[in-house]
Amino acid sequence: MSATNAKGVKKGRNGAIAAGDSDAKGDVLTLSEAAAYLRVEEKQMLNLVAHGDIPGRRIGNEWRFLKSGLHEWLGRAARQPGKEALLALVGVWKDDPDIDQIVR
């Protein structure tokens, strides 16, 4: 049986969020659920997570994603490709006192 706490979140006896509660901030999604949430194919989702472009965790042979993490990822600026990314970082490093040692 599940109970509802003061915040209105349904939890089972073990404290787990009930499966029917999709508004909880810490929702954990499977690969297919995350792909549906982002409206992409599972193959594309696997490609994104394999390249580290999207936040996810592998548990055994399965992937899990935090819904809030995916939502946050959507709001971030896209990564810049190779040369552009390095050029963007140059200004960050110019005043670093340890840059000479790092380069060596």
C-alpha cells in the first residue's frame, strides 16, 4: 500500500516513490521512458549517453536517467565542437598562474 506524505508524494512501505507519481522531482526513467520524454528513438538516446552528451547511469545492463537531469540538460547550451571549444577556453586559461606548468 502507498501513503501520501505532506508534500503530496505517494510512497510505498519501503519509501520508494510510487510508480504512478510522475511529477516527483527525482523521477528515475528507463531508456525507453527517457527516449519518449525527449521524443527521440532509443538508438539516438544510447548514442547521446554513450558520448557523454546526456546525463545517465548504467546499472548492470540497463540505463537509468533522472527526469530532472534531462530537463536541466535540455536548458543548457549545446557543446561546441573541437576547435571552437578549445578557442572558447583560451580566454579562461590566460591568467591561470599554473598554465606554464600544465603545458610542460
